[in-house]
Amino acid sequence: MLGCNERGQLELFITGSLRQLVPDDHILAKVDRVLDLSWLRGEVAGLYCNDNGRPGIDPEAALRLMLAGFLLGVVHDRRLLREAQVNIAIHWFIGYDLHEVLPDHSP
């Protein structure tokens, strides 16, 4: 009998976390186990204005995004963000939910 796959999926429900979808041997999972950027926000806080300009990108997420690009061999900003839109491992690694809008490539 000929099968038919319905591709009109309206919504994706995930029980658990995105981390469960990333294999333990994936390069981003390996790096995440040893990477501690908890100090970063305190180091750069003085470089941001509290009452002027648009909200900035979380510095840890920005650094993780650049690191993911380097580790995955994606060096161009536009291409990296295009890859991050469809790559669950990158979404998880930078701390964004699946439906959360990623940063713009030209802040």
C-alpha cells in the first residue's frame, strides 16, 4: 500500500528540553560541558547604556553563537544565523527556545 506523509504540521510540541535532542557526542554538547561563561556579563556590563538605545543581545548568547559558528565551520554572520534557524543544537547551545527569534545579523 502506498503511504502518504502529512507535511502540514501546524505546531511542534516537545516534552522535555532541547538538550535531549542533541547527541552527547555532538561538538556543541562536548564544549557546553566544560564552558563556563558566568563571568562574562559582569565583565561587559559597563559597556552597555542602561537608558539609551535598543536592548542588546545577551553577551553570553552572542559569544556562544560565534563559538558555534567557529566550531561548525560557519564563518559568515548571515549564513550562521540561517544555520541557527534550523539547527536545534545551535538553538540549545546559545540558550534560545525553539520558537524564540534569533538575534539579527546586523545589530
